[in-house]
Amino acid sequence: MTNARPAKYDILFEPIQLGPKTMKNRFHQSPHCIGAGTDRPGFQMAHRGVKAEGGWGAINTEYCSIHPESDDTMRVSARIWDAGDVRNLRAMCDEVHKYGALAGIEMWYGGGHAPNMESRQTPRGPSQYASEFETLTYCKEMDEDDIRQVQQFYVDAALRARDAGFDIVNVYGGHAYGPMQWLSPYFNKRTDGYGGSVENRARFWIETLEKVRRAVGDDCAIASRCAIDTLYGPGGLEVEVDGVRLIEMADDLVDVWDINVGDIAQWGEDAAPSRFQRQGHAIPWQRFVKMHSKKPVLGIGRFTDPEKMAEVIRNGELDIISCARPSIADPFLPEKIEQGRLDDIRTCIGCNVCISRWEIGGPPMICTQNATAGEEYRRSWHPEKFEKAKSDDTVLVVGAGPSGSEAARVLLERGYVTHLVDSAEKVGGHLNDVATLPGLGEWGFHRDYREVQLNKLVKRVKGSQLALGQKRLTADDVLDYGAEKVIIATGSSWNTDGTNCLSHDPIPGVDASKPNQVTPEQIFRGEKPIGKRVVILNADTYFMAPSLAEQLAAKGHEVTVISGVDFGHYMHFSLEYPNMRRRMIELNVNIIGEAWASRVEDGRIEYYDIWAEGSRREYRGPGKLPRDENKSHQWLEFDTLVLTTGRHSDSSLFNELKARRGEWEEKGIKDVYVIGDAWAPKLIADATFDGHRIAREIEDADPQHPLPYKREVISWGTAYQPGGEYKLEWRL
């Protein structure tokens, strides 16, 4: 049963005119990468289509290359180079239109930030420079012939986009791409009519908008994404200087402005992780555009709260709410607001694991909150629809962490009688501890969503139970429980003996049972006092060591990190790394990198440079002199040693049950499965996926292991010849 939406949200559902097009409401899915590009049209169609079904008024591609000179391989962008791309992208447009939404394309020319590793073409830019974002990537400085040719690339792409069915063509000038390189004095060092004054630097952008508008006429709305401030100060774009001046000069050429901040080298200032920014963080810059433009303004800001969305529109700070990450976490966010189902919204936690996949190089996008993201086509998963249960089996899920709570939720959605049992008093598992770390409070939305849904669902599915605060189940308890199927989701723990990814062995002297050595769990539980001088011994590549370093340093401890791996390496991909390192400097955290420990004695740790030691893998045959084991070794004293050296699965319950397989039939048990960290330690997103998948596939022959998924492949021998089928009749 649904409720009428509160009247205060009516403003979010008012239509708005974008030039020749009408957007049915104020919900705009901003361009974002999913790993589909143009070569996986089914993926592109299904992922964007489910958002249109969920009520978003406009749906965009990811950045879409307009020419082989703008090739971002190994990352995956969309492309609109030729007729084949038009056909493939038309599938998305048709699907989006089925639900009354507009389809938008973000036309991308990368200039000096396009590595062109596949096309091997030479990019062009306003000046010749080495990209600060890519590796060994230089562009050619454009002359006037180059300028006309690149502007024609935009025109040709806009015409192809129109023919594919796109309603909105966006001349992409954000993230230091395309026109933004011309506007910014950081890139534009010219002294001719395209350089110097802001009017000259804006000329390429304005001319391109003029030509695109002439090309598509009233067939498409014209948008332009504009990074209104690069946050570099006078050396880059500043909103009060270059930004608003561009808006004033180009206002008549666009139908809607798409406003963000920052550039590509540190675009975590734009797609800001929740660790460092709350929702609506770009409003101080976006309101400048509203003050200087007569056109609608849309803006990003990871808007998650309907109150905030309505507020910024009501206050005249934005006209349209543009979301990428919240639309991934919940494709049905607009519909749930429309129906007054606010507690059913899967709120984006701002972890940026979705973005991490693009940064890594383009595997299909994933989401910590929404396990169906990226699986809409290849696994035919829908975020709100579930196949009904195929048996009367009762399922026992042991462990209510990310994996177990998701498995139980989906089983209940399907109608299975499900018992979710955990010794903790609250759903969430280790996420309850993680959410107490600096800046990670919003990660708790993962737990909150599942807790709310589980409490609803156990009432709906008769005989189901959410049993928290129970004694830990033993193998005997499970065997006697009376469930036909059992899912073990008992999680993982941090190693207590220093076992790590470098040596794969314990470290002599490391022992978390000692009073001055602690694991993260012992810190969370407050089991031991933490001394003044703290050393964190780290071989984990994500957030735990940086977060504990920040937490302890902020409390006044003197913190040193000895890290045998790149400290917080995965945070490069989640866009947290630059601000995390700045925070370490602010707190005087000392980081000793590319070093590892050889032994620990009472109150001191011996460490060495892993390269000076040859990573302990050099061959020494007969006649070779023995290595000087003390070379490069140093001692460091500590009051407390924190161990983030690695994790291990808490799988003893599963292992014992499996060893007693001979008793299953007598006890009425059909099968026992293991998921999440209890299977192997992993990202929270992947643990959640494990739980979701096994609940979808529990009737299959081997639910422990995933079913094959649909692959979109190119058949050998069916090469496409560019230009061979598609001719553009219109030219400048």
C-alpha cells in the first residue's frame, strides 16, 4: 500500500521546459559511467531503462566520445563515432522513452586528457601540455584549421545523437575536458583570438555551442556541463571571474546549464565521497549560475534527502536535481518519493565504489547499496521485482552483516520463510563499527535500509523471524534448528599474528593477545587502553588503516604508519585519496611506506625497506655471499601496535557443518552454503552481492557458485567499416 506524497515535495514533480523538450519532473540522472559504453547496448539499455521506469525525468549516457581522437581506453566510455554506435545507443533511447523520460548524451572530447591507447590518434588542445591526469599524454596545439575540424566533430556527433533518438545533447565542458581546457588559463596559454582575456578563452566554447544549435535546431535541447570553478584559485577557473562570465556570454545558446565544480585530476571535489562532503556540497557555486542565467540550472551534489532536494529548488538555488550515485543506489527513488515511501529508499552511502570501477579501467559498475546495479541485463535482476519462492523450504541465515542481511531480505521478498540469527543486538555486522570511523557515518545507511526492510518483511512472511542478541549458534544448534537450507554469513576478522599479503606468514612477536598490540575489533570494543605512541602496521589497501590513523591522531596520539603496500591504495579509485593524504598531513601522521616488519619485541618493532631487501626473493646460489640481514633494518618504539595486516574468514561453523554432512539428511537439511566474508574477505559491495545472488539462485543445482551471465560479444568476422553505411548530409 502506498501513501500520497507530502505536499512539500510537489515542487519536485513539476514539469520543466528545456528548450523544445519538456522534462516531466525535476529528477535528472546525470551522466555517469557504468562500464557499458556503446559495445554493450543491452547493459546500457537495461541499466538506464530501469531508472526511467523508476520515475527519473531525464536519463543520460556516460561521457560519450565524439571521435577516435577522444579515446579513453582502458576506461570505458560510450562512443558515437559511426552508424553502428547510433544503432547501439538507439536501444537505450527507445527504452528510456517507453517510460516518458528524456534521453541525454554527454558529448566528450578529451583533448590532452585523452590517452588514445586504442585508436593511437593524437589529441588536440588549446596549447601543448602534458596531462596531469594521464601518463605520457601530450596534445597538439590547435591551429585554426584544427579548431574548425574539432568543432565539426561536435556537430557530427550531435546529428548522430539526434538520429539515435536523444532529446538532449550536452556539450561537455566539465572535468577539464573539451571546451573547459580553452576557458581555463591553466591549460590555455594562447596569445591569439582564442587566448588571453576571458572573452577570447570562451570563444571556442561559444562557437561550438552555436554550431551545435544550428545543426540540431529544435530537434534537441542543448545543455552544457560546465565546471564553474576548478578550485585552484587564480591559476584556474574561478566562479566569480571566468565562470559567471561564460554563463552570461553563452546563456542564449543553451536550454539548460549542467553545473559542477573541480577538474579531472582531483574530481573527488566533484563526485565527492561522503567521507569528506555532505549532500549539496556544490550549491555555493551553483547558486552563482542561478543569479546570472535566465535558463534552467541543474546541478550535482549527491542529493539523497527529499527535504534537501525540495529546499534547493524552492530557494531558487537549482531548478533540477541531478544525481548519479543516488540513482544507482535506488533507481526508484523518484517513485518512492511520489508514493510517500521514504523509508523504502536505498540511500546512497557515498562510498564511491561505483566510481572505483571506472577508475580501475571499466569493469561493470557495482554498488554497495544496490546489488542489482550492473546486473539488470546480464543477470536479468530488477531492483524491485523478485521471482516468487519455488519451494516451502525454511531458510536459516546465520549472521546479519552485509551479506547475511541482504540474503535474508531477498529471500523474504521472494516469500521464503526465513530466520536471520545473530549474536549482535543490531543488524549490520562489522559495518556497525565501520560507521563509527571518521567521515563514514553515512555508510550506516546500508545497515539502516536492511534493518527497516527486514522488520517489515518478517511480519509479511508468516513464520519468519529476525532473532538478534542470541547466543552464538554451534554446529549442533544449526543441525537441530529445523531449517531445510542454511546460509552461513559469519564474516571475517583481522589477523592477530601479523599474517599478511607480502610474506603470507605471521610476523615473529606479533600477538594481539598482548596488552600493547590490538586489532581493529579490539579498538572498536574498547578492550585495551591505547598508548601515546601508536604504530599502525599495515598491509591492507583500503580504508581501515587511514581511518584508524585519523581517529587516533585526532584524539591526540602520535601516529606512525608502517605500510608494506600503497597506503590506502583503493582510495585512489574511490576518489578519497587526495583528501585522505591531506588529512594525514594536517594531523601529523607519519607514513613510512614500502617498508615491512621483520619482528616485534616488547614495545618496539623492527622494519626494513622492502626493496633494499629485494622483497626477500632474490636467488643466492652456491658461492654467493649471504645477505646482510641487518642492512636497511631499523627499530621503532611504540606504546601500542595496531594490526591491519590482513583478514581471515570466520568460517569454522561452516567448516564443521560441512564435515558433518552425513548428518544433514537425518536432520532434514538439504544443503549448507557460505557467503560474504565467511567465504573470503571482500568489499562490502561484493559481500552484499553474494547475499543477494544466493537468495536469487537458491533453487538452482549449485547455489554456492554463480550461474553464468549473458555476455555481449562481437562475432569474429563481422567488422564494421566506419562511414560505410552512414552519411551526414549537413555540414557547416
